[in-house]
Amino acid sequence: RWLTLHRAPALIQQFLKHEALSEAEQSACLTIIKTWRERLCSISWFMRLLNQYIASKANQEDNCTGHFWEGRFKSQALLDDNALAAAMAYVDLNPIRAGIAETPETSAYTSVKARIKSLQKNEATAPNLFPFAGTSRNNMPEGLPFHLFDYIELVEWTGRQIREGKHHHIHSTQHPILERLGLHSDVWLNICTKIETGPLIGTISSIQAVLPKLNRQRCTGLQIP
């Protein structure tokens, strides 16, 4: 699988042809193959190779050179339901912030649009998307810990509030989901406007609880006051 994208070193070519190799050469081959297996399970390497492929195609079309993306991806820990909802809403509002859509239901390639479309078809959940299971409770079924209608209202409300810099937005309103999440409007906006910063996202108690597991005493970045 690795060699469908990369040229095999001379030593690996000998190994694949079952040529006679010394014990040291055999060991070196197995070490290389082990590294490849680890890379095939790595999201970092997946994004690296995807970036390389897209950059190559885009540069050919534009007759230029350089990286296609500034960075491959961000890795952040979502420590509680509040952080999960913030990250989901942030991603679903990308087209609105970019000014290429006016409302969530017209935002192409977003999960919120897919969920709204399924609602309009009276489907229980959108195909290939994790379902909503309602608020957290005993014997909680597998699914996102929110109600779908509440989440849709939350995305709409958040999109109406964000006005920082050159970001686009929609108009202001408020919905009960904020009270159920135990958030004030200014706190919720702080999460959604600063979701890209900091390795840990969640309430102070959630962040403080996880710090000892990471061998850290404090953490800078996004927090919920």
C-alpha cells in the first residue's frame, strides 16, 4: 500500500524479489516496513500526503510553486460537551464566515446542511453522520449529547453573533440551548471566535482535571470562564 505512492528503496526491492539478504539487511527491511505501517495509521501522514498531492495539482494548474495549505491540521482536545458543541458549530459556520453562504441551510459541504436536508425528508438522521442522542443522562445511547433542533438553533444563533474582523455573520437572536449548556452569550462567543487557539478546549474544571494526566500544571489558550 505504501509503495503505491512511493518508490521502494533498493534494499526493499531486493526484499520483495526474495533475493538473498544478510541478517542485518533483513532486520533493516523489517524496520522500514514497520515505519511504513505506523505512517499508514497516522492522520498526520495522511494529511501530509493529501496536501502534497493537491498542491502538486494546483501548482500545475496555476503554474506556480509552494504549499497549498499553511498547515496540515490542528489537533485539539475537546474535554466536555460545551467544547464539542463549540467545535461543531465553528466548523459548520465556516462558509458563513468566509462570505460564501448566508445561512446554515445554504452552506455547501457542511454537516448542518446535511442534517437540515434530512429533516426536510423526515429522515431520522443524515446518512454517514453521527446521530444526536439528546442531553446526557443515565443509560445514554450512542450519539451526540444534544437535541438536533437545539443544535441547529445554536448554529444559527452563533452565526448571528460573530462580528470580529472581516468575518461575515448573520443577524442577532438568542435560544434556550445556551442556558442548558450553562453558558452566557459572551462566554459562548469567546469559544467560537477563539476555537483555533490552544491545545485544550473546555471548561476550567475540565481543563484542570486533565492537566495532571498531561504532566502539566497550567494551560494557556482557549478556556470557558
